[in-house]
Amino acid sequence: MTGPQADIKLINETVSFPFDRVTVDRFRETFPTARWNDHLQAWTVPGKTARKRIESWLASEADRQPAFSEERGRDAFQFEPILSQYLQVVPTGFKIRTPYSREVVDQLRQIRFARWNGPEKVCEVPFGSYDDLQHGWKIIEEAAKRAEPEERRKRADARKGTEEEAIAKRGAKERRKHRLPFPSDNLPPLYRPVATTTYGIVVITEITGEFVEPLSISERHPQADAEHI
């Protein structure tokens, strides 16, 4: 049997930016609890307001960038433009609006100084980050097309009655529970950031004491067994 289930809050955000020691020092001063994620090649910042704080910091850092980086980005776009229904060119750079896709979000977060504009529901990228945008655009656009409602409906219709659909439903049901299995003899601390392989950095808010069979959660938590998660 695995140990009690822990209710969690997913409150981690990621950010990447050009590396230099001064910028990193400024970042670490602003986000002392941030941790580097080798897999994502980005910093992970915990906290309910992490995204808002990151966006504010990115805006201030973008203002520090030399003018030539903006000019170089403008020239690169003029020489080899991205033409897409998802991309709009504005005086300060680019606005990207796509259907929601986790893959799109992950790709955009790897673009230096990209930031989310909540009121307009677009991602804004300065001209100075055009090289990054161009490098990842194929993945972004393909993922956006797959996320279009009509494409989603086609895939859903094709999955009806299949084992794939059953697995997806079980996975969605488990995700909505926002829980993680832990060994009963190694419980996590409450209300403190904890690194996990399933959700990244999370904060455990409650330990319910519920025991589960590893097989019942193996699809969502394949690492769970009788001894450890």
C-alpha cells in the first residue's frame, strides 16, 4: 500500500532569460526561492503571485536591454518574417494569440523576456527576442493548430470507445483531485515548497490519511509502489 494522499496547490511558474552573472544576481535577489530546472532549461518560481511578479521583473529587465538588440530583431524579422494567423506585429514587438495549449505555453516560456498580457490575453515578445521566437515558432504554430476547437473535436471523435479515451478520462479524474501519494513513514511538510516529479514545485496543504492501491493510480503516478513514490 502506498501512504496517505496529500492535497496540493500547483503554484510554480517558470522563466528563462539571457545568461549573464549580473542578470542572474538581480533575479536571485528578487526571487530567492527560485530553483534552476535542467529539464526545462528555465528557473522555477513558487508562489501564488509568481506569474505576476515574473512579468513585472521581465518588463523591468527588458527596459535594460541595449537598443541595438531591438534593432537587430527588427532587421531579422524584415529579412525573414514569420507569417502566421497567430502572430501580430506591433511597434514594440509581437503579440501571440493562440488557443490554449500546454505545449504552446511551455514553448513561449522559453523565449527570453516573453510576458503574458492578461487583459488582452496575448503573449508579448520584444523584437530583441526574435531569434528565440523564430527558433521555436514551428513547434508553437503546430501545437496551436492542434489546439483549435475543430481539431480537438476530430481527435475526440476518433478516440470514442477506445482504451485511449478511457485512459484519458481516468487521468483527468485523477488530475482534478490535486493529490500525490506518499509513503506513510515519509510524509512531506505542510505549507512549504516541495519538489515533485509529477507537478514540479508544489505546496502540500493537507494530508488526508487515505490509503490507496498503487495499481489504481499507476497511470498518473507510475513511480508509486509499496515503498516510495
